Amino acid sequence: MRVEAKPIEATKLLKKVMSDHFYELDEASRTKSKKIAWCTSVGPAELLRGMGFLVYFPENHGAMLGASRMATELIPYANQLGYSPDICSYLTSDIGSYLAKKTPLQKSYNIEAPPRPDVLVFNTNQCRDVKDWFSFYGREFDVPVIGVFTHRSLGKIQDFHIKDVAEQIKALIPILEEVSGQRFDMDRFKEVVALSKKTSELWRACLETASHIPSPWTFFDATIHMGPAVVGRGTKEANEYYEVLLKELKERAKEGIPGVPEERHRVYWEGMPIWGKLRSLSELFSSLKTCVVASTYCNSWIFDQLDPEEPFESMALAYTELFIVRDEDYKESYIQNMYEFFRFNGIIFHDAKTCPNNSNNRYGMPERLSKRLNIPCLVINGDLNDLRCFSEEQAKTNIEAFVEQLEEV
């Protein structure tokens, strides 16, 4: 008789942390008690919090639209405005949500709509789409849209890269002061950077528990528990949550409680999650006794470089060393390091139709890594939010065949 996976107890606390985040934003939006900044997920959130803003992350809302399977219905609303179905489906589903006045926040938290922004702040380290996404709302709400333009396809990070990005972050301050009505406070800023660094350290430690055999949790678990690392970095609440989660994961590892019962194979996930299929994919891998132990995606919110003594420069370094910003050689070396640490025996690349910047299979990387590491690689076609791009039957067939390959390795 197959043993069922034991649920992660910290999930109960996670729900409270996330609901408190949205309720605080909703109250501030309704009462205008605090200024609200919208920020891209790897944007200068530390600066915004340090200047007294509450911070809302539309990409988190995009992931909720995908996970709730509302996205596919809402994307056409944005398409009607001329936003191509080929661009980021976070963007199109989020704008569609705004136009249709439908959001998963309604069902989950009884919140009618995302909070109204006072300013929108982007960082193009992910892609150009975030600027276009925020520009739409800047026009709708008649508020400033400001941001940072990051260098891309980088191998070695040069001093001039860091200086440039640091100066761009500093240049945001006068506009943020005007919007917030508050003067920039360096001590408060440094305090937030220190909290954010702690968030990263705790989140890294949580992810690294998956190096244990068997892993105490899976990539699919981590995509849910990463919420506070995205929306709450730089807050005490996020750090308190990850202290609880880390303790539980260490206990699970020590007691041999697996994320996948009877773990037989260990796999790496490269690329975006398929949000609307997390559960079915998790169940499929579990039925095949295969644990997806690590991913590039969940590691994208680890910013060890943050240093409160050099807040601007360290933020610039953290946001420029990000995996998505780097060249192919760096990415392959990074995945090799992950292979050596997590000891997986296969890699799955997700080719996300509307997210070319987070799809790393298109220039021969799977083939090179398969040869370099002597392990199988599989490419799955799909998308982060648009389920019309994903064939569940085809993916299931390919994954089952892939696991048969792992049996032979």
C-alpha cells in the first residue's frame, strides 16, 4: 500500500501571512492611509519599503490568475486592446483581469480588486514586458511609471554594470519622495536591506533542505511557499515565517519524511511553473516516485549579495547577478553546480510559449547539458498562464517516457 505524502504544517501559517499582506494593501487602498507602490518581482522593493510604501507585486497576482485557472478566460480581453497573445501571459491575464473586473482576490480574500497604485516601479532584469505592463496602468491611473534598466546576457559582472544600476536606483528617490511626501531615510533603508538579506538567507536554507535524500519537499511545494520571499522580503513577517518553515523542513529531513513517498528519482525543473497544472503535475511525478527537488525559478529570490552597509551597490549587484540576466555559459555552469549539490539525475526544461526570457531550451542548452552531465533532459511545451499552449496528455506521455529513461541511467 502506497504511503501518502505528509502535508507541510507551516502551510497554515503561510495562508495567514499572505492574507495579512493583501488585507493591509486593500485597507490602505480604500482608506488612502498609506501610499502604495507597485513593483516588479525583482525590482527595488527594499527602497520602496524603506521610504514608507506598501508594496504590491502584479507578478504575484499573475501567478494567482494562473493557479486559479482564470488566466485563459481573461487573456482575450487584453488581446482586444492590441496586446499580442505571444507576449507575457502574466501581462495579458493581469490586464484582462483589470478590464473584466475579475480577480482571484475576490474568492480567496473577499477583496474586490488589487490596490490602486500611487507609483509603479519596474526593473527590466526580467524582460521588457514589465515596463509595457506597468505603462498600461500608469496611463489608466495617471500615476508615475519609473524604473531601472538592467544589462542583459552578461557573463562576468563588471564594475560599470553595478555603478550604472546603483545610480539608476538612486535616481528614483526624488520622484518617490514627491509621491510619498517623505524624505529618504538612509537608516530606515539600511534596516530594510538587512531584513531582505535575512529573508534570502532563510529562503535559501529552506530550498537547500531538498539536497537531503529523500527530499523533505518538492519544487511544487516550494512554488507555493515562496510567496513571502516574493511579496514580503524586507519584512519581519517574512523572516518569522521562514524560520518556522525551515525548522519543519529540517525536522522532516532528519526523520526521513519525504516530499515524494518512496522517492526513486530526483529531477531539476528549469523554467517557469505551469501554474494551472501544479497539482496534476505534482501528482504525476509522485505517482512515478520522482521528486522534482530543485529549480532555477524558486532560487530567483535569493539575494545573498545584499549588504546594509552598501545598500545601493549591493542591490545593484543582487539584481544584476540574477540568473535570467546572465549568458548561456554562466547558466550552464550554474545548473552544473545545482546538479552537484542536489544530486538529481534528470532535467526538465519548460519551454513557456509567452516567456522566452525564462525559457532556456531554445539555443541548444538541453543537449549541451545532457552531454556535459551525462543525464537525460526533457523539454515540455507549455506556458506559465495560458493553458491553451499546454497539452496535458502529451506532457504526461513524455514525462512517463522520461522517467523510463531515468531507470536506465
